[in-house]
Amino acid sequence: MKATTNMPRFAADRVPEYVLLNAAPFFTCRECGKVYWYGSHIKSIDAQLKIILGEIAAHWKTSEKD
């Protein structure tokens, strides 16, 4: 997806008001025009990824001792 960063005024008519007031930056897909922003889903994905990467790192440390 090719995206461009836009100021909230460009997203004002395409996102809920609470998102417009609380989220930034906004990204608009050049191909489909959809507006995207960092939200709670990103925080959840980051948390899951940290858990998984931590488990992998712990596994490799244990494997190195064998």
C-alpha cells in the first residue's frame, strides 16, 4: 500500500470525531483513498510481538547452553 501522511483536516470527513481529536498522524492510501491511523490495535500487536520475540530470545539463550 502506498500511503501519504496527511494533516487531520484531510481526514476530518472520513474518521470518527474522537479519532480525529486523539490520533495523529493520519495516512491515506493513494490507491483506495482509505484513511488509516495508529490506534489500540497497533498497541495490541506491539504487545503480542514483544511477548513472542521475548519467548524466541529466551528459547535461543536456552538452546545455546545445550
